[in-house]
Amino acid sequence: MGQIIQWYPGHMAKAMRLMQENLKYVDVVFELVDARIPLASRNPELNHVLGDKPRLLIMTKMDLADPKITQEWLQDFEQRNIPVVALNVKDRKTPQIVTKAARKILTEKWDQLAERGVKDKAIRALVVGVPNVGKSTLLNHLVMKNVAITGDRPGVTKKLQWLKTPTNLELLDTPGVLWPKFENQIVGQHLAMTGAIKDQLVNLDDIALALLEFMRGYHPEAIIERYKLAPDSFAQFSNVDLLLLITQKMGYKDDYERGSERLLIDLRRGKLGTYTIERPTDREELGFLDDAGNDSTD
């Protein structure tokens, strides 16, 4: 993967500080991860910031992920005693699913409050995640109106804001936050593929080649069908030659940078079908080994 430059802007460092300062005001943390990359999209820095605050892991973009592997991930997290739900955030049942899961996590605390006569207390949640994980889209559906700016790119949310939902949640939205250094460059590749890192900060052809390598072993038919390639193209061509061929098929001649960008856009928008880049068996390769409650990339 090409070098990533200046991808940890000041607003991300500031957001981490604000999260820590506001943690005392919330009952639970909603940690959003991309269902296509459930490991790479977990920011290990959050473990230091959030400590032992109750946490609900929300796998977003379920509609873009491989359904079978999503089930494998749900089982994996549940076996590790990590409360988790998987969502197509635009589904009308999303507010009820998230609220029910949050109440389950807080059952003991809420029972104690009820014994003291405190009832119908709103659940206050801090909503966190890497850029472009779908936080704003989820918030808009939980609140049931457009209150958070959305966009198919990282870095849309810039500041903290409280939002109230009809299901008695009070949500503190935060900007998407990455961490200062990737110990494992495959993690960086996966984040770049799904758009968590701005395209301007990576070599798009490197990411496109990594994508073709993934599709070669996972679902080559999706590339062949989308770009009208010969059935034996993956056997016949290297990834570099395939990228050039796809670029030409899209009418970009030899502008493989533009071809790379289009390939990645197609992937992110579901034009290559449903796919999941990471499986639970990839934990060791990606460096996420300590998950008796916390992941680690140290």
C-alpha cells in the first residue's frame, strides 16, 4: 500500500478529547463498525478512552455485506461476550432494534433506578466510529428526521451534537476518528477500500490492486460481470493488467488512476454485489488478538 500522508487531522485528536470529557454524561457507548471490515473499522484507541463504559457494537452497512459472513461475525462477537447487532440502518425497524439492545445492556442499572422510583429515564449514548461508517445515516433514522449531515465520504461530522429520538434515546454524535498509526498495513488497505480514509490521501491504484487481489480469491465473477471481461480473465492476467483492462473497458484509456477510483466507487456502492473483506479467522493476521472485551492492534 502506498504511503498515507496527513490522514490524522487536528479535528480527530480534538474529537478523542471531547469523547473522554463527555463520557461521564452517558450510560452506554454505541460503537459503529462496518460489517464488511468489522476488525479494521474498530479504532483500538477507543479502548483507552472508553474504559469499561458499557458498549453496544453496531455493525452497519449489513445490506452491503455477505449475509453468511455477517452471521459468522455476530456469533464471534457474542462468543466473546460483546453485545452486538447488525443493521441496514435505513430499515424502519432500526430504532426499535437499537433501543431494545441498549436497554438489555442496562437492565440491571435501570432496575435499580426503578426501585428508587425513577422510571422512563432516557438512555444517553455516545455514538462513535471511524469515518464513513454510517454514523450520520444511522442517527437520522434513529431520530427519524434529517438532523445529521450525511455523505459517502469520511470527515462529514466535525463537532459533537446531542440528538433526541422518539424511542427515548439521547445521542451524543461525534466525528469519525482514526488512530495515528497503522501497525498493520492491511488494516489501512481495508479502511481505504471502504472509504474510511479520504481518497486524496492514498495511492488509489495500490488500493484498487489490493481489491482485485481480494476479489480474485473471493468473488472474481463480480468483476468479470460488472466490466464485461472474458471468463478466464483472472487466470489470464495479473492484477496490474486487469486494472489496465478494466480502465480501458470503462473508456478511460490508460488513465488507471481514474479507473482505480471508479472501481473503488463501484465497490463501495454495492455495484460489485455484497462482499465482506474480513472473516473472524483473520484476527491473527490483522493483529486483533486480545478480545476478551477489547481488541488490540499493539
